[in-house]
Amino acid sequence: MSGLLTLRGASRAELEELLDFAQSFVGGSVIHRGGAGGTVTTVFFEPSTRTRLSFEKAAHHLGAHVMSFDAPKSSTAKDESFRDTILTLTAMGTDVFVIRHWLADAAELTAAWSGRPVVNAGVGKREHPTQTLTDALTLRQRFGHLDGLRVAIVGDVGNSRVARGHLAALPTLGVELTLVGPTPFFPAVDPWGVRKSTDLDSELGDMDVIYLLRIQKERGSSAGIPSERGYARRYGMNEERLSMLKPTSVIMHPGPINRGLEIDGVVAEGERSLILEQVANGVPVRMAVLSLALGERR
């Protein structure tokens, strides 16, 4: 693969091979086996904690050098163009780019300008492919399989890169997806063809996983709900709703969480929450993706 721009179109065998490779990094690092070397440059034009740091930690574990580009403190504040930024970082010796940007084609442009493998860490209203792989790995570890799992993705689907990645890949792995939320959170034109529901309570008893999405206030999500209190009352995961789930069902959230809005703190920190497992698995998944991308440079 030329980095990782999308999971759309990947076969089940390809996705499972990636998950198996990521699993091989769980609980350890390849730095003791010589590492992959090279230079990984993280280019984030939007805020991030989990994704950025896990990519950087993954690169360190692989024995790679890391250059971290901080847009607000860079020459982009002096009107340097995105293209010139990428060309400059390429000239400094970047082997792999990891990019987050508000432009939908930022990853493709970076690959074209640099001639280097590029990993999409969330661009425009596209996918967040490594989050999808992370969540798939976390579910496979928990349940031992993915085939037939019923997953409700709850909340701000229309603005969610995570949801797009899940819709692109999880059905290929045998997962049954249902989108849940208020009608304004669904696109006016349905590009997905999966089941949708506006009533979370009616779905709880059938689901193996309740996957909660962050309300993205910076992208105008709040305009789609009458009030945060009203949203929490209808779609927030609280102890009462937790009691309506099957005993084996789990809660997931890609973070950062809005406590008291999408999820109550006691649920987020409860034994049925996989939120911290998701965070931990982000490192081996990104090790796998970067290892493959770094191998392409040779």
C-alpha cells in the first residue's frame, strides 16, 4: 500500500492481515528487533491528542525519527502555502507523512507533491482509517471475532470521520452497523444504505456494541440538536441505559469525550467501557501501518 489513504475497497483478507500484523505489536515493540528506521513527519493542521501522540509513539517504537509539524507555530502563520510546507518537509528528509487537515484531498495532495507514502490521520469529511483499524482490533480482542457483531454508531454521524471509516470497512469484516441519532445528524442524501434509527432506547437490547461519537461543536453539530440537555436525555449513555444492554455488550468512544453529553463519567470509566483499550491499541495499529509505509521507502 502507498501509505494509508482509505480503507474503502479493501478486501476482508487485506483488512484481517492488517489486524493480524497490528496484533503482533501488542505488548511490545520492534525496536528490539532492529526497528524500521527512517523519518516520520506528523503534519497536523487541526488539534489532536490521541492520534498524534500514538503515531509519534509508534514511530519511536519502530526506531524511526519523528518530526512534528505544529501549524499555529509554523510559517503557515506567515502565509506559507500548504504545498510549500509539504515540499519543505520533504526536502528535510521525510520518508512518511502522517497528516490531519481540513481539506478533503489533503492526503492525496501531500502524496502527489512529496512522492512519499502518506497516512491519513483524518482529513476533511473523509475517513479516519487508523481509528477504524484500532476499533476493529479492540473488538476482536474482546469478542474473539467480528463476524455478526451488532454495532450501533450513535450521534454526529454526518460530521464524523470515524463513522465514515467504520462504514467503509467494518461491514466487510462482517459487522452489522446501525446508525442512531437525531435526523439532522444524518446526511440529506444517504450514501451508505445501512439501517438508521432515531430511537436509541429501542436499539439497546439488540446491540453488542454502543459506539458513541463526540458532538463536534467546532463543526456546527450543536445546530442539529435543540439543546445539549435534550440530546443527553435521548442519546447519552448513562447507567439506566447501560442496564438495558445485554450482559456482554460494551461501550466505545473514539475520544475526546464530552462527559455528561454523550456519556456519563461513571459509564466511561466502568468495566464495560473499552475506551482506554481503544487508546492503548492505537499504538500497535499505527506501528503496523507505519512499518508497512516505511518499508515502501526502501
